[in-house]
Amino acid sequence: MTNQTGDPGPEGLSEWRRVGYHDFDGPDELDATLAAALVDSEGSWDESPLYDAVETEPAERFLASVNDDDASVIFSVADRTVRVSADGTVEVRSMGSES
């Protein structure tokens, strides 16, 4: 799935690829979902551990607490930007990606 969305900033419109889904009511932590989604989308993960790059617990608490599908958080992980929406959608794009 590719989603064209306008984000503020110089990059303008960017392509987001859906790479996973997080169940906020399920047993898995958000960092485990993100790590699995990044490995699945990239084929391997040669970067430092995800917990060194991103603090997911506050984001997970926030997203689980909102009842708004428009809420999301964005992380920079290595050379990728990762967006997690309150509905559980996990998307990724390369930094500096333009369309």
C-alpha cells in the first residue's frame, strides 16, 4: 500500500509504505512490532538496536489513549522515517524521499 500524504516541511509530498500493524490491545510491545516491520520491509536489520534509536513507550501510551484515527507519531530510525497511527498502521519511508 502506498499512501500519498502531505507533511509539513521541505520534502512536500512523500510516499509512505504500509509495513505492519500494531494491536494496542494485544500482548506485543510497540518496539517489537516496529522491529519486525522494519526487518520485514528491509529484509534485514544491520543498525543498532531499535531501543537505542527510539523511545516507544510514551508513544505507545499516547496512541493507545486517543480515540482519533488521525493521531500518529513519527520516528526517525536509521535512514528511514516511521509513522505509527492510532489505528495501528505502521508505515515507513526513506528520509528525503520525494514524489
